Amino acid sequence: MKELNNTTQSVLHSQQALFERRDVSRIPITFGLMYSGISQHGSLMADGTVTDLSRDGLSFQGNCPVRVGMELSMLLYIPDGADPLFILEARVIWSSQNNVGVEFTKLNLREGNRLLSFMRTHSALQMLPVGH
């Protein structure tokens, strides 16, 4: 068997790191959000729809394009009956047209606990049999 060159090994390690990062439990869910940040054209403020959620980040479809590496602030309209959840800072880790993935980089303790509580409750509801 041939020995892998350094470039191939580097690519394999990068792909493995991405896979390991995705090991976090994701919840498929739909609810609204607003996001804002600074783009190359100035400030942006837009809205969109969350498509999945984890304790470390989320994916969404937005109505204003963003680029990888961009820092966003977000308001999540999670369906828990309370005010929107504020994400102080999230970094865009991938973007394809209007589909975006972000990781949370600054989230205060109160908002983090609320997010985890919502995720636990929502996950438990998904596990209930139909008709309950």
C-alpha cells in the first residue's frame, strides 16, 4: 500500500475534524430568527428560518447572503412562549446561497441554559408516540 502524502493526510484530518464536530446532537426544527452583522457593503439586518439546532450552533435559511467567517448577532424566536433568545455572537462556518451554518461563540449563561432546556423539552416531545 502506498504511503499517503502530507497533503492527503492533511485533507483527511480536516474531514475527520469536521465529522467529529458534527457529533453534537442536532434537532430538526423550524422557527424564525433575525440576524445582523457587518458585511463588506456595510451593516446588514435580515431574517430567516432555523432548519436545525444544536447546543453549539444552528443552520438557517436567510434572506440576505453572508460569508464564511462573518460574525453575526441573532434573535431566535424559539417557540417556548418567552421573549426571543439573544445570541451575542455567532460565526458563519459555512454558507451556500441562502443556507447558512453558524457556531455560537458568545452566549451568556442564562441564554445558554434556556437553549439547552428548550432542546431537551423539544427532543422529549419528538420521542412521544403519535396521539399522546
